[in-house]
Amino acid sequence: MTNELKPCAHCAGEAIVHGDDSSFWKLCRVACPSCFTSGGNHMTRDGAIAAWNRRAPSEAVGLLRELATLWDRECLSNEDVGLAVVERGMDEKIRRFLAAQDKEST
């Protein structure tokens, strides 16, 4: 198992492992000191790192932010959002992203 941490999915900040699986309580977690995102508590350091690295990649966060911007600032209704998603090619980006995630999980 790799010990390399991926950057934070929310702010791209550098993550830090907290805790030690050799201590009495054996709780470890990965967190981002920049935006305070945490991967939750795990019994081992490797488990905490694996969970952190499985979360949604920054590409997904970027697509969701773009969609939220469309929804909040540029569109009047759900129907308009759907049209804007197709017009901007976001639907294809989302499909490619999901297909890549499916390949990684198999």
C-alpha cells in the first residue's frame, strides 16, 4: 500500500497524517490544515491514507463547482441548467470522469 497522500480534494492543499497506529488508542486520520477537511478516524495509518486517497478527485470537485455556478448565477430553472450543461460540454466531461472512476475501481 502506498503512503503517498493525494492533495486535498477541496483546496488542493497538502494533507497531513495525524495519530499513530502504534499508540494505545490507535486512531489515525488525514486532514488538510488549509481548509480543515478530514478523512475521519481509522485504526491504522495505512487505512487513513487509503480512505483519504479514495475521496472524490479534484476534477470532480471542479465539475461540481462549475455546475453550482451555473445553477446559482446563470440559470433560471432546472431545465436551463440541463441545457447549459449540454451546451458547455459538461455532460461529456462528467461521463469521461465517471468512466475513468469505473476503470479504477475494477
